[in-house]
Amino acid sequence: MITIKIERDHKQAVAGFRVEGHANTAPHGQDIVCAGVSALIQTSVFGLERYLKREITLQQNGANFAVQLVGVPDDQTQAILETMILGLTEIVKLNPQNVRILESRR
């Protein structure tokens, strides 16, 4: 199962996220659920780093992926991250047995 952990700050802004696991709906390299999750997450990171020039900390280790914002989230950052969450939520609706989203506040 893919577990996506969204971390929000005291104002409910997304401050970071972590993705762990595999969907296991097909062999590795052929799993479209994993591919969809990966595409949304990686595109969001590209938007933060390359388009907005946001500083983030990024950790990737196999199936685990973690992003933490450096500094206070702004409106453009939130637009990218909330759009990522919208896409991930749609994947969860179609594959609730393979993907889940958890949210926490720091």
C-alpha cells in the first residue's frame, strides 16, 4: 500500500509530505497506480523548485519520498501542493485498497 502523509502547519498550510510503499497492483515498473502517484509528486517538486524557486529538503530512498518546505508557505506554493493533493485524492478514490492519505498538523 502507498501511504501519503501530508503535514500541515498551524494555519492548515501544507508544510511537507511523505510517501511510502508501493501500490502492488502490477509488477514493479508496470504499476500505473504507482506511476500516477509518482508523476503527481515529482511534478509538484519540479514546480516548487524550478518554477517558484522554493527551497525544500528532499529525501528519496527507494519507495520512500519526503519533502519539507524551508520557510513559510506562500499562496503559490499552496496552489501547487493542494493541486497535488487533489490529484492524489482522485487516485485514492479509484484505488482505496492500494493508496491512502493521512494528514497531521505540527
